[in-house]
Amino acid sequence: MKKIFIFLGFTITMSAAVAQHQEVNEKPGLWKEKESETDSTSILSAFRRGTVSGHLRYYFMSTNNKADLTDYYAHAVGGGIKFETGKFKNFQLGVSGFFVYNIGSADLTIPDPKTNQMNRYETGLFDIEDPANKKDIDRLEELYIKYHFKKSALTLGKQLINTPFINLQDGRMRPTEVEGLWAEINGIKKIKLQLGYLYGISPRSTVKWFKVNESIGVYPVGVNENGIKSGYQGNLESKGIILTGITYQHNKNLKLQLWNQFTENIFNSTFLQADYEYPLDGKSQLLVAAQVIRQDAINDGGNEDPAKAYYKKGAKAFTFGTKLGWKNVNWETTINYNRITAHGQYLMPREWGRDPFFTFLPRERNEGLGDVHAIVGKVNYKISKARITTSVAFGNYNLPEVTEFSLNKYGIPSYNQLNIDIRYKFAGLLKGLETQLLYVFKEKTGNSYGNDKYVINKVDMSLWNLVFNYQF
């Protein structure tokens, strides 16, 4: 990692350094890059016209479990730099790195004495593969070469992408990154085409890069249909992911998306979503959206031994959801529903991204579940002059019993969840600084059968998040 920052420091001195919660499908903007200047005639000129972006981040997180279970807290601080050259013959080179320090936290290496369960949330601020590591937490994040043609671009190497199935999921210190060849084509009227071949993943809360098959199982693996710990970690075979997305913007009101993710030798997922905004009087809009996802196992699901496969041979899953809402300049309110049918578990490696469902709320997922009914109400209010945005959301999640292992991979009982999110952007002397306060409360509504391993860090708990970001 030291070599990364030596290289970054060198490129910064060569260049004219210009100072400077993602949603799924948005263009990744983690570094807030500025557009570079037009092409020139020398490589040196491309470096001198390059842009430097910086990001400093502080994160406090605290989990309060029920009275007889362990509570946790953590303080994390970090920073990083990105350098991207100007264009030379339509080519650009980019590199970035980030470091994290644990500056004062509970001991995340000790399991809860009653349940023998490890910490779930706070350890994700650091390196989940080595919870005892407090200092050497750094990562080469981006290292790519990009070729521009017309309004399109082709990028090879380590990079950021945001799609329904593979996305930043940046709810900790750093996001998930991918390695491969990625194209974004904008030359077709009303159509945006994104596609690529991915052969590497660096999951959020890790410092390493993994082959696609090796990345599945870095996070906790849950149980198989017999209630025994899943055995797919380190036992899967796959040559990578072919990911394709088509977005059709029919007009300013109607948008259609079709995505397909083919994970060779393991499983295939297809996503279809339609979003429509109907104009109303008074500069407001009625919001309507619908979504379906279909999944199917490929071959033996990653391993011919069923105990070591990720996706059961012949298995499938189906989910669908709807959204109805209203918005104007300051307000947006929606009611959202999602159904995962009882055909099987909806599976998507948690290392790759968060759920694309309308009912998704930060700090919990419905991945690994089948036979789910979820309904969520959300209200967002923006005070533009004060640079404040607020959000309140409440969801009811009706899940299978924790003992129904074939449909409940991670042993989560049915629950209610409340999220309160407040964000503020500073101005003047502190322009570039943003802060976020996120409070999460989860209430158990299902049966845990007297076993608190189904409760700790899952339900009957509160989670506090305080984040400061400074980007330049």
C-alpha cells in the first residue's frame, strides 16, 4: 500500500491538482471527480491535466442489543486519494487507494458469551477477515485504463460499478469494488447499454481482491437446508460473471430496465423494472414502479457435491415488487411491497452488493430468504436552503420460521424495522463536509424459540450511525 501512495504523491506533484449514500443504478460518484480537459498531443500533458480527488471519512457505530446480550461500539477514521489523467488519444489512466484506522472500539474478536455469536455490524468498518487488525487496513481500490469513444467508454481493470446485483453498498468505510472489462454505451437514442465481464471482486469491509468464485463466502455463509453450516466457502468453481444491463428512457416519465447476470457454473439472475412518473398539478408527480427477478441454478450450482454448492442443483427463485408514491420539490412519500415466493431462496452473494428491492432498508437484507412478504412506507423531506435532507421509513417483514432452513438461510425471525436518517451539507469554510445520522430499530415479531442466537445483532436491537465525509 505504501507504494500506492508514493505513486499517488508523484503523480500529484506532476499534475495541476484540481481539488476535487449511492442508490443502485446511479453512476458511482464516490470520489466526486471533475471532468478532465480535452485531448492533447503528449502523455506528459495528459498527466499534467489530470485531476486529484480526496476523501476523508469518520464513522461511529454502536449496537444496543437486549439487556442480557453484548453491546458493541466502534470508531473508524480513514482517507484516500484518487488520481485520473487527462485524455490522451481518448485514453485515461486512473488509480486510487484508501486506508482505515480503528481509533477506539469494543473488542470485536470476543464472541457474545451467551450465544457464542460474533459481532455483526461494527466489524464491517474494518477488515472482517481479521477483526483484531486496527492499523494495517488499506486497499488498492481502483487501477484502470479507460477508452472514450463518442459518448461511451470502455474501462479495463479495478473499478466501481453500480447495478441491481453488484453495487457499492457503501454503508461502512469503503464500498465493494470489481475487476474486469466494463462498457457503458450511450450512442443509441433513448438507450443506455452497460455490459462487461468481471473476474475479480474486493468486497466491502475487506482489504483483499478475490476471484469471483473465491469472493462467495468471505461473509458469513449461513446454513444449508439441513440446518448445517453451508460448505461452499473456498469450494466453488466459476470463470466469472457476464453482466448486461439495458436502460430504455422512453420519455422523461417512463423508464424501463432489463438486467441479466450470468455467474458461470453457479447461477443466473434476470431483473426487469419499470418506473413511471405521472405529472400532477402543482409541480408534483405520482410515482408508480414494478419489478420482477428470476433466478436459476446453473449446472451443479458451483460444486458437484451438494454440501459444497452455492445454489442447489435445479433450484430457482422468483421475486416481484411494486411501488406507489407521490413527490414534489421537497417531499417524497412511497408505499412499497416485495414478495419472494416459496419456490426457493433468493440468493445473491452479500459480498457483491445489497438487495435491489423497493422494500430494502439499510442495515438488513432479505437475501437468503424465500416465502417473504415485505411492506415498507418511506417519507423523505428536503430543506434545500438549509442543506438538510431527512428520511423516515418503517417496514414489516414477514419471514419463514427460523427453523425452516430451506427458506431462511441466516436464521432471521420476522421483524419490524424503523429507520430515521438525517443528513446535512456544510457551506462556507467547511464546504465539502457532509454529515449523516442514521438510527435503526428492529423489533422481533416472529418466534426465536428461546434461542438468542436468532436475536443478537438481528432483532430487538438499536443501531446508531454517525458519519462525517469530507470530499475534495
